[in-house]
Amino acid sequence: TVTLADTQAPTTPGAPTIGPGTAGMNSIPLTWTASTDNVGVKNYIVKRNGVQIATPTANTYVDSSAQALAPGTSYTYTVQAVDNAGNLSGTSQSSLS
């Protein structure tokens, strides 16, 4: 039996949908359309203003970086999928909080 390397990247996830933050902007809930892959999606890379902040395994994440989030400030979020072989999807469209 010959096992071929997985070289197929996951599909690009949907742009994050930003839910209402909690009082004082201590958290910002995000959800996005899940990626698909021929073998399986391992996790996602969530970026705030271009900087990686999390690697959740589901297509949802709550940015609760209370020290980093300032009330009245806008943040841009993007998501990428990673499959079990380490292949990266394209970057989602950005969403502004």
C-alpha cells in the first residue's frame, strides 16, 4: 500500500460574523462558515488586526482578551483553516468589529 502525502489545502473559511460584545467590550464572539478538506480540518487560525490570537478547533471563538480590547475601538478579524497535514487555506475576508 502506498500512502500519498496530503497536499490539498482546506477551503477558505467564511468571513467571521461578529456577535455583540459584552459590557465594557471584555469579549467579542466570532463565528464563521466552516472549511472543508479532503482529509479533515485540524483547527483554525484567528487573527485580530493581522496578529494571530487563537487556534480553535471549532468554527467559533470568543475573543476575551480583556487587556487587549479597548472600548470604542474597532478590530479587524480574519480566519484561516489548517488541515491535519499542516496545509493552510486561503485567508477569509475580514470583518470589522
